[in-house]
Amino acid sequence: MPEERTSPHPPTRDIELSSRHRWRAYWIAVSVAALTILDLTKVNVALPSIEAALNAGPTELQLVVSGYILTFGLVLVPAGRLGDLRSRRVLFLVGLSLFLVTSLACALAPNTTMLLTARLLQGVAAGIQMPQVLGLVQQLFQGKERGRAFGLFGATIGIATALGPTLGGLLIALGGPTDGWRLIFWINVPLVAIVIVLAAWLLPDTRTKSHRALDLDPVGVVFFALTIVALMWPFLFTTGSPDDDPRRWWLLVASVVFAAAFVFWERRYADRGRMPLMPFSIFSLASYRNGVLISTAYFSAVPAMFLLGTLFLQGGLGLEPVFAGMVTIGFAVASAWSSWIGGNLVARLGRPLVVAGILGMVATAGALALVALITPPEWTPWAMAAVMVAGGFAGGLVISPNQTLTLADIPVSSGGVAGSVGQLGQRIGTAVGTAIALALFYATVYREQGDRDTLVVFHDAYATGMIAVGVFLGLALIVGVADLAGRARNGSQTP
């Protein structure tokens, strides 16, 4: 029947589980998300060790980090859609198994070619498993309980993001300067093996029972992949060095062309009664659209803020990587606490809670730049750590409540693809924000180096890079206020 062919959402089966079983499954899913995010941040501090051990060049080192982000982003939406259409549990196990094998390959890599290949495939594994986390939360919980679940999810992700550099630095210190970087990948092996066993045992069967053939929209997948690669590539390979090839920016023109072709194809595909890769109808929901824009702008700012702080503390003040990473521990702890609080309050307070959190992050960015400039060098790390605690509390009020508000109106049957689009926005935001902040930072270093004191040069570079952080947080604030005003016109700020 035509109605069945053109239905925008595939059928899904409700999960009938006890509360105890649902929360067990939830914690397994959140553990998967934490492992995935940790590998985005803990590898950064290992680059000097990898360079020394494998004689890796600058481009190869860049690919160790950016290659993971790129393949992660490429797989997110197709994997989210496949989870919606079939079985999230199966995709969890596939992604985790691949993540284990590729982590082992990274740990044993004898050269940079092997390491890069394994790292790219590790990004694929991350992209397979991450969309299933948000899709499963959508299926397991409703109402206020979903807000609490997203609150704990945000707390876990906040801890993983902020503690990644510290964990990486500790593992390198444990393993030594030559092979310590291998421990960063070795530690994944037993952890992922445990999670695989628990996932196979406790995750519910979410297989969708549908008589329709699996429609994967291969042309749409190709256009989507070309769009993402062309969009992210020039940002992922921006270092701020005068040697950066300016021709890479032409890829942004190609990304616009590919994006137009993707939209045209998807609409035509849907008009023929097929199921497109991207259900554009979800963007007609203001709550979803604004939520994705806020998270994209927020993640353009915060990872760049962490990275700039680490560069300043190491290059300007001479701190060891492990101690520079420890400055963010307070952010992790405070954001974990406030994420849980925000998850419980979002059903009552709604969007004003998120706007208040963004305002707090704007104040945090300004305070970090200020204390870096005015405090004595011996006190600067402590002052920045104190500011990070306040920033963590503000940040926790953004991520979890915004996640709840973003997905509140999304049908459960599209939870995976909707969540993966939001995750993709975060990965794109991270790539763009980090590239712009790094370009401003290193452009200042290259321009002033040799003429002035090193600490003064890094002061200036840090302050210049933090301008980008402030701009992106300002964009998040503008969208948040606009969404708040729209909800006020509709008579409700809550999900």
C-alpha cells in the first residue's frame, strides 16, 4: 500500500523490560559511549611519543587524530539508520568487536602505515556503536526518566572528554616515553572485551520486525560521504603553520555541491516511495533543529578551549602533559554533577536551563583568558583549574538538558538516525572549532616568535585563540535565546 511505502518512520517494537534490566542495559550503552569518546581525547597527548617511536611525520601524526574523527563522522548516520531499521544490539556487538580488534592492531603497530590503517578502522567501529547508544536510550526511557538518563549520559561523556588527556598522560608516564603510547590502545582491549560479554548478556533484543526489504539508499550514502569528507578535510588538516596548503579550502565549494546533490537525491528517493538515508522531516521540528545547532556550536568551542589550555600550559609554562591535563579534572567532576542535576531539572525548567549554562560557559572562557594573562606563572595552572570547576558546572547544564530537549519530539523509530545527526554535528563542530582556534593560536606564535619572551608570545596566542571559543559560544547563546523565544510564543519551555 502507498501509505506503508512512504511512511517516514519504520515500524519498531517497544522494549518491555523491568526497571532494573533497563538500567543495566543503559549503563552498558553509556560505557560504550565513554570508551568511544575517550579515544577522541586521550590520543592527543601521545603524538610526541608516536613521533619518536615510529618516526612519524606531521601529516601522519595529524591523521592519527583526524582520521579517527573523519571515519567516525562518516559512519554515524548510516549506522544510526541501520540501527533504527534492524537491530541496535547486533550493531553494538559488531562495533565493539571491531573496536577491540583495531585497538589491538594500534597497540601492536610496527609502523605508521599499520597504525593509521587501524586508527581509521577504529573510527568506523566508533561510528557504528555510538548512534546505538542514543537510539537505545530513546527506546528504554520516556518522560522524566529519559531526562535523568540523559543527565547521567552527559555526566559520563563530560568525564570521558575532560579526563582523556590526563589518562593518556598517566599511561605514557607508566609505559615510558618510547612505548607508553601503546598502553593508550592496550587498555581498550580488556575493557572492550568485558563490555562485549555484558552487552551480549544484558542488552535487550531490539530487532525490528518488518516485512519490508532493507533499503540502504546506496547513492545517498555515497553523496553523504563525499559531502562530509569535503567539508571536514580542510579543517582537519589546518595547523596554523605558514606551510598549510591554501588550496584545501576549495574542498568547501565541493562540499556545497555534494550537499546539494545529496538533498536533491534524498527528496527524489523519498518521492518514489523509498526510505532515504536522511529523514529531512526531523529538521522541521524546531526543538530538534535548534538543539542540534546549539550542540554543534558548543562542541566547536569546548574541545578547542581544552586544547588551547593544554598548549598554553605546556608551551608557555613548561608543564608536563600529565599535569597540564590535570587542570581539566575539576571541569570533569563538576560537569558530571551538574549534568545529573540538569537531567533532573530539564522537565521542569526546559530551555532556560540550557541558556543559563551557555552564559556560564561564556563567562568561563573570558575568565580563563583573563587569569592566564594576569596571574603569576606559578599560580596560573591553579587559577585556571579553579575557573574550570565553575565552567564544568555550567557545561553540565548545557549538554544533558539540551540532549533531552533535542530528542523530545523525535519518534522512537528514528531515535538512532536523529541521535547520529546530532553526534555528527558535534564531530563537525569539533573539527571546525579546533582548526580555527589552532590557526589563530599558531599564527600568533609564528608571527611573534623570536622577537618577544616565550611566555608573552604564548599569552598572546592563547588570548587570540580563545576569541574563537567565545564566538562559538556566542553563536550557541544566540540559538538558545531564539529557541527560548520560540518556545515562549508556543507557551512551553519544557519537553
